[in-house]
Amino acid sequence: MSETLLDIEGLHVRFGGMHAVRGTALKVQRGETHCLVGESGCGKSVSALAVMNLLSRGARRDATRMEFMGQDLLGLSESGMSKLRGDAMAMIFQEPMTSLNPAYTVGSQMAEVYTRHRGGSRNAALLRAAALLAKVGITAPEMRLAQYPHQLSGGLRQRVMIAMALMCDPKLLIADEPTTALDVTVQAQILRLLLELQRELGLAVLLITHDLGIVARMAHRVSVMYAGEVVESAPAEALFAAPTHPYTRGLLECVPVPGRVRRDEKLGSIPGTVPRVREGFAGCGFRERCSQAMAECAGTIPARERVPEHRYLCRLAPDWRAA
């Protein structure tokens, strides 16, 4: 039986009058890759930062339940969270150049993670850092440890971030758009690396992305997020075979499928943009962009289950078809 590492129910995050995350529910099992999908501004990164308690000052976070390995994250002090971050749970950020400190060498930054959480000598930490740099495909790792972030390419910096996240053998790895700033060839290399590490080390990975091609390749389970809510969640195979929420269908129609989309055929599109949800907003956040919207969509939206483990928020029955 699989073990739930991260269990979130009813997560809300507010920035002043803005309601960035609204009642999000999310579970990540040991050894699985769970993809969190949606357009920019849907609340994906904010949800991850809320888990790590790295939200900006002034943000308000609350939840019905937020547990990691059975431990209540909401009740932890900052010192308690600091012991977890970089140890049992680690995060890879979108842009490694802004996440790595330009004033310190790669080796100093990686060694600090290890000595802070595991103790031991700096030399032992550097040996582990060199071994992990080699594991993530960086040649001459001892030389790289003496370099500064600006001396590395974007792909190498991202590999350093992955190696740094693995320094203390985390149980959960949160990867926030880890390939956004990379060219296509390097993207493929990084994704292959993450997949190999996940299988080899038994990591649970929460992968945040807007690229459904990545999701199809990486995910065991998918949660689709829109306007601060998880609007559909299902095993990856079930979601691609039978997408149910109008937003999920719209996202999939935007993706070219080899063999099914002709060269001169127009791809689908979703009109409009993600709304900025303010405190007190009610109803379906997607209704202004949905061709199937009805008056009732401005009211309470029921949670439906198409089949076990395939849930969505919508007033439409699961067998609807777009007109």
C-alpha cells in the first residue's frame, strides 16, 4: 500500500484582498510524480511556497490539514520548518541564477546544506557534493565546486540546484518549473535526469508545470489548477484518456498531437486570461472563459467524482461533450 507523504486539505493563501489559493486539496504518495498543472497565475507556485512556508511577508496561510510524513506543518515553528526544508523536503526553483547566491562558490552553498542538517566536516560535505554533481551528469565536479554560479551555463546551474536539493536525501522534492529558462535540448536532459533520480532514489516529486507534454512523460497523477483551485485531479492515464473539466479539455486541445493534428490545422485556444480572484469571490473561476457556462456557475460548485480517484469541480455531468 502506498504511503501518503504530503496531505493537504482546504489550503487558502491570501495577499491582502487577493485570494491566491482557494481550498486546494493535494496528496503526494511516496515514490510518485504528482504534476500540478495550469496557466501562469493559477496558484501553483504559491501552493508550493505555502507548503515550504516560504511565502512573502504579509501573506496569510491557513488550511484544514497540512501534513508531511504525518507531521502538522501548520503547527510547526519557523525553526521546526527550517529543519525540514533542505532535509526531508527540498525545492528546485524556476530560475537557478536567482536562487544560487552569486557571492559564494557552488561548493560553499552545497556544503552549507549538508553541514546544517547532517553535521560533520566541510570536507565530508564537499565529497558528497562532488559525488552528487557527478550523479546529475556534471563532469569534473571538483572543479565545478570551486566555481561561482555566473561561471556556469543555465543547464549546469539547474543541475547544481538538483544536486543541492538531494544533499540530505529528501523524501519529497518540489520542482517548480525546473526547465522554464532552458533551451529544448537541455530541458529534455533535465527531465530525463529527474525521472532517473525519482526511480533510483524512490523520491516523491511534486512537479509544477504548464507544459502538458512534460506531464504526459513524467506524471503518475495530475492535479489541474485554475484561479487558485484544483479543478480536476486524476491518475495521469485517466486524465489524458477522459479529461472532464472544461479547463482541462481546453488545455489539452491546445497541444499538438503527432499523427492526430494536421500541419495546416489550427490548434485549440482558451479565450481570455486567468482572473485575479479577490476575497469574497464565489462560483466557478473559469465561467467567464467557458463555452458551457450557465447561470448556476456563479453559485456553489459541486465536487464530482467521474470514477474513483478522478475528481473534478464542475456542474457539468462527466459525459458532456462540447457543442
